[in-house]
Amino acid sequence: MYYLGIDLGGTNIAAAAVSEAGEILGRASIPTPRTGAQAVAETMAAAARAAAGDAGLALKDAASVGIGSPGTIDPERGVIQYWSNLDFQNVPLAALLREQLGEEHPIYMENDANAAALGEYAAGAGKGSQSMVAITLGTGVGGGGVFNGKLYTGFNYAGMEVGHFVLEHGGRPCTCGRKGCFEAYCSATALVRRTREMMQANPDSVLWKLVDGDLEKVNGRVPFDGAATGDATAGAVIDEYVEYLGCGVASLVNIFQPEVFCIGGGLSNQGETLMAPVRYILNREDYARNNTHRTRLMRAQLGNDAGIIGAAMLPKFR
């Protein structure tokens, strides 16, 4: 027995055959069509068949199919309520996929950030723990939580939007319409924006050399690379970023006190350069800092596979 997981992205649809232990047995990826929900369902089915074939398994032997999708998801009905990237509104994607597969597989759906958190809990940084909160530092700040072995989504499936708690009242504008959100300070997008601002204010910074004088070449690695050279501007950018990130992590830990707190996304690739100072702040600001049992701060382990493994594992953690 195995599980099929599908990661629906704006660029590609990835599918994988996943073992009961959360190991990927075979995989496939097909570009996401831009021609409507029916075409997306057809492509998802094709990717699922290809992944099963890559693993040398029969599609009919899959125990279930799980979908991780961006947007607002109603997992009970298998509906994408809203996803701006493809302008999906109230799309019954699970039903459309079932028609394409032609099998009687149970089909599960969940928001992609929740699926990624579940993947890390089932087979990555949170494996074996009772509770875990995960954040992803990317274009935005995504998040998810698993408590007592169950994925938490709130009564209306909109819970754990950790990127949109306010870190600084009246602060930087956020895409959600609020000001001062965690995402507005700690996403990779926010780090790039702040790096550019500091570069423009400091024309002698080594950061300019790292991007050949082109602000458009600034990415999340650039300020870390600059700080490693001892550049004061880059160091100031990273110090500020880490303080905000540490504050946000400590606040979430103080609310949930999970056994594991997991940080993923592209910025987590900085490893201990990022994790060590955040851990220092958490040790300073965790309300339970004097307790025998403390939250373990860990870097995500599954990378881009977290979402697809989590999607496959959905029926095990409902």
C-alpha cells in the first residue's frame, strides 16, 4: 500500500508515490496549465499516473490521493474557495480529479502551507513529536501546526496564518491589508526590500559589488553574503532581520509551546548562520525558558518535498 501526493503550484504540478513511512518512491512533474480547472485536473491525473509508474506501482493500489493547493481551501468539500494565481473561485477540484482518475480513491485536500507542515511533522524535523509549529520563509511567511497528532486549521479552515499576526503595530504595510505583520518583516520579499533600501542609503556598501550595481539582482542570499565579508550595511540588515524573526518565533512559541518549532523556506538554507541567533533570542524570550522541557528549534529537513509528502499523508493525520 502507498499514498499519492499532489502539490499544485502556479508553475508546476508535482506528484509523488509515498510510502507509509513518508518516503518518496517515485515522482513526476508537469507544467501547470493556464486554461482552467478542467485542464488542471487532467494534468494532476497525468502526474499521478506518471508518479505511480515511476515507482513501478499500479495506480489502483494507491490507498488515497492527497492534494496540497495554494489559496483558501475547504477540505471537507474538496473545494478551492479562492486562489488568485489561476483566478479559481469555488472550484470543486477533488471531484474533478476523481472524474479524471476513474478510480474510487479517497481524495483529500489541504492548503499547501498546512500540507508542508504536515510533511515535516510526519517525516522531517517533527517526526516522533507530539506537537509542531512550522513556518516557511519565502515570498510570504507560511505556517502550519500539528497538535496531538492532528493538523490544526481552525473551525473555518483559515487557522495558522502565522504570517499575519502583527509584529509591530502600525508598521510596514502588508499585502493582507494590515500593517506591521510578521510577513512584512520576515519574508524573503521583506528582506530583499529592506536590503535595497539600505543599499540606496549606503552607496559605498560592498552589497553593490555583490550584485554588479543592479538592485534587481538582490535576493535573500545577498545580505548574508555581504555580512560574511564584514560589511557594516549588510550586517545591519541581517541584525535587524534576525531580531524581528526571533521576536516572531518567540511569540509563536509562547502561544503554542510546541515540542518542535520548525523553520523552512529558502532563507533556512543559511543554516546555523540564521538559526543560531534566532535560537539565542528564543532562549532569552521564551516564557518557559526555565522549564525542564523546552521547545526545540529546528531547521526544516524535507525542502521542496515537504508539501508533496504532507499531501500524501493527509489521511493519516485527520
